[in-house]
Amino acid sequence: MTFLLETTFWVSLLAAGIRIATPLLFASLGETVGERAGLLNAGVEGMMILGSIFGFYGAYESSQPLIGLASGLAAGMVIGLMFGLITVMRGADQVVTGIVLNIFALALASYFYQSMFVSTNEVPQLASMSVVRVPYLSTLPFIGRAIFVQKPLVYCAFLLVPIFWIALDHSRWGLNVKAVGENPEAVDSAGVNVWAIRLQAATIGGAMAGLAGATIAIDQVGAYVDGMIAGRGFIVLAIVVFGGWRPWRVAGACILFGAADALQLRLQISGIGLPNQLLIALPYVLTILVVAIVAHRGGYPAAINTPYLRRHGAESTAQ
């Protein structure tokens, strides 16, 4: 247990936590947009799965990580739009639709992988992206090595936080998104197209989830394996609630969950004596605790998981 007193342990823990938090942050920012607009996307897991397989395939065939990331983003965008069309325009239950999409995505990804790589003699692998040191900042004590010696996607994810904050909290579009999630009838009466805003939110959420899945496959694992998302999509749902639908707080929640995952990995390596199965469960136990703690707090958008079928003069809404 003396390793807990070493500075290098905590530096490496923070660095690993930030790195692990990166795909969670991509997906959580997209889910924040969706939930602000009244869409509870329980299909984040499936969108991340499809993003991982298509992202991996794009990167493997082109030998270009950026093409792979774009492929994963595009796959997530398509499935996100599909989710939007089913729930927004047809009024289907969002949770049920998301669960069905998860099952569909897992089966589709497994089928694609078997079709594309079953004949190969060895498991296809991707080279990891290189670490980039930020000049001057990387030399700062403690935080320099933890925060500013990371891979490019880590910097991209955290640079998106202020962009999403400005878009959601300081723009007309963000105001419309929030209004659609709170009172779609009033927004429709004011001449704003509720369906269009929600479809945009669903597409953004899907694209970010697809990018998250591609990040795991391309930058963190370097391969595709069935089950590699491992419930992260459901952790994203807890993160968004814990973060109060605010990009900055969501980013902090992602780091917390990333650090918990990094801690269980470090504890396994250290041979602390606890069963590995118990340590692996640590991030998921944290998810349950977070849900239990914040469940009473409320704050959900008023119209979340409520389809809105009245559009510019139609006669009724579906509750």
C-alpha cells in the first residue's frame, strides 16, 4: 500500500483517468444535447458499438486514423438520425427504441466483423496514436505530466467542452434546444420547428457516440472486440445526470469515472489482494451510487421522453 504515498502513482492515475474519460466525454456531450432537447437516448451503447466497428474498419483499410474516426462519427450520425426519426416523427418510446437499437447494433457489429475479418489468419491491429507534449505546460509539476502529455484526441475532447457550453448556453440555437426540452408546445406556438431541433439533437448525439466508439477502437484498444464498449453507454447516461446537463460539470464527471476505472486497473496491477472481479466492478458500482444519490435531485428537462406529435397546426400531442 506504500505506492499510494508516491507522487508518480497519482500522476499516472490522473493521466490515465483523463485518457479513459475521453470517449466518455465525447458521448456525454452529445447526450447532453439530446437530453436538453427532451430525448432520452438509451441507445448510446449501440451507437458507440457501431462507431467502434466502422471506425476500426475505416482506419484499418485506409491506414489513416482520421478516416476511421470520420467513419465512426458518420455511422453514429446515421443511427442517431434513425433514432430521431423513430422517436420524434413517429412518437415511439425513447427508452424502448434505444434498447432495441442496442441489440440491433451489437448483432450488426458482430456480423460485420465476422464478414470482414473472419478469413484473416491473425487478429487485425492498429498502431496507437502518438503522445503530444504541450510546450512549457507539460513541464509543470504534477499537472503538467498528467494533463499536457496526452494523445491528440484527449485535447480535442476537452476543447469541445467550451464549444458545447457556448452552443448550448450562449446561443439562440441552444436556447431553442432547451426550450424544446422544457415546453415544446410553447416553442411550436412561437414558430420554432420542434421536430427539426430534436432531429438535430438526435443526430449530434449519435455522431458524438459514434466518435466515442471509434476512439476506443482506434486510439485506446487498437482493435475491435465484441463487447469492448462494456456498458460505457449506460455510464454516459449517469454522467449526464450527475453533471446536471452542463458541459463543464459533465466533463468533471467524466474525469471522475475515468479515474475510478484507472484506479481499478492500477489496483489490479499492484496485487492489492482484492478479487479482480470486485475491482473491475468499481466503475459500475460508482454508477449505481451516482444514480442513487442524484435520483431525488430532479432537474430533468420537463418534456424528456415525451413525444411531441403536434407540428404547426396539428391537433394533439402524445404524452
